[in-house]
Amino acid sequence: MLSANTEHTSSKKVISYDRIPIRNIWLLFLYAYDLAKFRGRFNAEIESSPDFKSLLAELLCDATEKRLRRNLSFEYQSRQDVLRRVRGRIDILHTISGDLFRKGQVACKFAELTINTPRNRLVRAAHSILASQLDGDLGQRCHMLAQSLNRLGVGHGHESLSRAEISSIQIARHQVEDRLMVSLAHAVFNLILPTEDSGTRPLLAAQKGEVNMPKLFEKAIGRIFAAELPREDGWRVTMSKQHEWPRDSSSSGIDSYLPKMETDIIIENINAKRRIIIDTKFTDILSNSRFNSRRFRFKRNHLFQLYAYLRSQEKAEDPISFHADGILLYPSIGQSIDETAVIQGHRIRFVTVDLNRPSSEVTDQLREIPVLCTL
């Protein structure tokens, strides 16, 4: 495999979002959030925005203002309440245990049409968070929109929505007008606020000026492959798949201690009978040699991890598994590396995608990566 390497001056090079053109962060965002149809829009906003967080805020404000002019979406939500008349279904247990009939009351379960939906609370919370982090007119604009949503009856999202509830918010196909607004609000929580395992996301936990680029990069790369590789040509893409360790025997408690084995992306071509396991790493592809600080090498832990994925999944009933390819995929700025080695029957590639290139070239390069593996 040919490679064109630029001079590597420092093993400490950090791939941070402020070194990547905003247009390409926007490209990753569109694919990560299944919004590729918006590609090519908002070019003026992208070029004029000082950073990605400001771009998110400006576009979220535009989308929210448009929805407010056309009315926010309402949803039916389940409620339980004690009423003076029957509404919906009677909660017999609650009614009898509380002796409500004697008081002229009845406990009911019913569906109520409301604007105070998880989706709208998420949008209000995103505006509140951005208002606390941005100065000037844009921060004030976010604050005013949060107040407008409050006056309409939309509650505090960050106080009432857990991480699981935020992740579960779905948008139906016919609710196209909400898709961009809600996806932008999701991004505020997923890309700007730190990840938490459970509970709510407190406002004070926001890390100003930081964007969770590793998460965005991994999610976007898988979605780009899924969008750009045609199914009619035999391509199939699977993201975030967990695998079992092959064990002949084990002790009863080992499952609670074994590390999880989860691949970022698996690409298969059923026509060519090929499988490619891709592990994305949002870091520099090279590190200093242990014994020579002026010599650079691929990172051993990344190679060991990919090697474990490939060899542990070899199964007699799955012939493709014995010659599956593995790719370690890294972002880069002005650097191109593409090197290959066949190790015990598995072709392993170390590849960079230059996020400083025009967006069209980024997608073209990514599209070619799995295609080359099937040749």
C-alpha cells in the first residue's frame, strides 16, 4: 500500500476540534445525527462562525424561532390525577384505598395533549446551557428563547430529563420540522456537556470551550460509511457491536470482571465475502518509540486491541472470520498515512483521514477505504 507521509514533528500532537475547519466539524455532525440532507445549507453561517459551539447556538436559535412562529409540536402524555369526574381509565386500587368515592373524587389515568414534552424541554435546556456559556448577542438570544419556551409552559429540561430519557427522544418521519432543532439540542448535551452514567446533567458540569470530538468522530464515521456505501453493491454496516470472549470454561464470577469487547464499526460486503472491523481513534496515529524519542511508531495498545477483536472472533462456522480485515482509523491535520501488514491471515491497516481537506475530499477518502479492502 502506497503512503504519502508528511514530516511528523511531535508525538505530543493533539487532534483538537479548534484545529479542524468548522465546515468539517459540521460535516461530521450532519452524518452523526442522520442529517446529511442538510449538507450544503448554512454555508454563510458556517464560514462566519468563530467556533462550533457558536455555530450550534446560532442554528439552534434559527430553528427554534422558526418552530415558535409555526407553533411547537404537542404530544399526548400519560398522566395520573385525582379528579371530580371520570377521565380516561379509573385507577380502582388508588380510588378505593384512598376512599375517594366518599369524597366525590376518583383517581384516573389518562392521556393529555401537552406542549411540555421531553423534546421541547430538551430544547429549552440547550438554550439555557448555551446562554450560560456564550457572551454577547448570541448568549442573550439563547436566554430570550429559553424564557419564551418557559412562558409557553415548557419546563426545565436539565432538571427533569435523565441521560436515558434524552437518548430515547425520537422524531417521527413526518416531523421533519423538528428534526434539525432537536438534533442541535442533542448535540449540546452530547458534544459539549460531559458524559454521565446516570441522573440529570447539572448546568455547572458544563465544560466551557470543549467539544466531545472523539464521540462525534466515531459516530460520524460509521454513519458516513452507511450512507456512502450502496447496499445494492452488497455493503452492510454495523455500529457498536458487542462480542463475547471465546471461552472453553470460566469461573462463575468472571463476567463481572472481564472487560467489554465492543467494535466501533463492522463493514461487510456480502458479494465479495469480506469483513472489515474498523476502530476509530481520535488521537495522533504515531507515538515516540520507547527507546528512541526521535523515532515514531504506531501505538501498540491500539494494535493489540484490534488484534484481539480479529483473532477472538474466529469461528469454524464463520469462514469469513479467519481472513477479516482490521483498520485503525485516525483523524489528521495535513498528514496522510496508509500502511498495511498481514498478520496471521488478517490484513491490518493504519489509516488517517485528513480533516483539513475540503469536505467533499473527506467523504471521498472515507468511501474508498473499505472499497480498497475488497480489491
